[in-house]
Amino acid sequence: MDFYFSLPIKVKGSPAPTLQWYHNGVELQQKPRYRITVDTDNGERTLEITSVTYEDTGAYQLVAENHSGRATTTCVINLTSEYLEVLQFKNKKFVLL
């Protein structure tokens, strides 16, 4: 099976926070299967993964920082032979003012 994963998160802050994605604690880099999009109109950041493999399972974390502080959100995914499941997803929206 070919699985696709999309993780949309709304981020607001003044000034706009810097953002960094991590997978199992390692900084995530843009790859052909990993795409990070930004919708500046609504503040939504989305991590998209195409053709998910077992290597993609684990914890995905978004860290947002500005002079007001730091906020994080984490999503844990697992892939079985039949389906992709989201095991944990916290803080889908966060604000740094």
C-alpha cells in the first residue's frame, strides 16, 4: 500500500516565530517525499510525507520560537502492514505573542 501523511498546524506570533520540524529528535530536511508548506493567509504550516515507509514512523515535532518564548507540538505515527495510525497528537494550534 502507498500511504500519505499530512500534519497541518496553525502557528501565530508577533514577531512571526521561527519554525523547525524534527523526526525522532533529528532536524527534518526537505526531501522529495517530505514537503513543508506555509499558508501565510491563515498561519497554517503543513508537513506532508508521500509514500510513507517504516523509517517514517515515530515522533514528529514542530518547534516555534520568538522573543516571547518557545512552543512545541508532537505527533506520533505508526505504520503497520495494513494502515497508518496516529498514536498521539497534541497542541494542534499554538500562539507566541
